[in-house]
Amino acid sequence: MRTFAARFAAVLFGAVVLSVLPSSAFGGSSSFPCGKFFCNSYTQGCCAGVCYNSLSRTCVNGVVVKRPLTPRPTRPAKPTPKPTATPKPTATLGPNCNGTLYNPATDLCCGKFICKSVTQGCCAGLCYNKLTRECVNGQIQTPPLTPRPTRPAKPTPRPTRTPTATPIPVPNCPSFNTETQGCCGGTVIIYSTTRAGCCDGMIYSLFRYSCNNGVIAPL
């Protein structure tokens, strides 16, 4: 408040001094009346009959206030540069084929036609797919299919050998229980525990072999 009062008093004092000085002191037409005062038209303005510094102040509704700072103009953004187009490589053109230019590095002149040398061939003036066709004596033909290799035949399994039973030299058996036992080549067989059989005087296992007409064979 004191600072504002001091500034206002200084402005008022300057206005009083200017009003006392004759107009010739300001170069004649450089001053103008403001109520009871004369203001300098170069540096002052008039607000409700009072002169004020127009360089740093302004008059709003009869009140002298600070002039608002004018914001600096912002620089316009730089335009985004357009992407430069990559020039396409120019192919080296060779001689013409029936009046049409072609690239001998990728094309093939075939009579009146231009074939793609990567996948096509020339046969009697016509282009053909050399991946699936072939040229035989000037004719485009389908190559014969390559037969698939046959699988080797499975080897013939070896014949299984029939186990030979060792004959028991004792022809007769001692006394035994005919309900649960038997005699085979002079040996007593217990049917309930051994699960053995007798085939023409030879003992064999009933789990693995069978007896057919006196011959032991695997199951």
C-alpha cells in the first residue's frame, strides 16, 4: 500500500509540475489538457482528469493500472520435411524382342514372346514352365513320374527249433498214486504241482508245449 501511494504521489506531482509549466515548454502542441492539468502527449495519458505514464500504465474505467505484459509471439513450428522418395533402380535393358525391349538378366526372348528365365523356358517359340514340364524335340511334355523306391522285403524268420526231450532210461516206475501221479519213461510225475505232461515217454511242460502224435511242439 505504501509503494502504491508513493507511486501515485509521484505521478500526481509530475502532473502538477506539467500543469504549472507553460505549453511552450513541451514544444507547443506536444501537451494536451487533462482536467486541471496538461499532459505530455508523447509519454502521458489522461485518466479521470489525472495525467499518467502511458508507457507503463493504462486507464481502465477511470483507474490507472499497470499495462499488461504483451506475450511474445510464438515462432511457427517448422514444417515437417517430406520424405524423399528412393529412386527405383533402373534395369539395364538389352536388345528388343520382336520390337519390345526386355532385360536379358531376368527375361528370355522366345520367338514372339518374352519368358521369365527363372521359372520358364523356351520350346519352339513358346514359353513353358520348366519346373513341371520339359521340352522334347520341340514339344512341351510332362515328364514321367519318378517311381518311389520300394521298401526292402522283410527277412524270412528263422524256423524255431523244437526242443528235444532227454529220454529217461528207466523204463518202469516204482509204485505211485494213480489218481494224482503218473509214470513217464520211468519217472513219476505229480500232475497237481508240476503241470508236466508225458509224450511218448518224454516229460514236457504243459504251459509251453503240446504233444501231437508223439511229437513235442511249442504252443
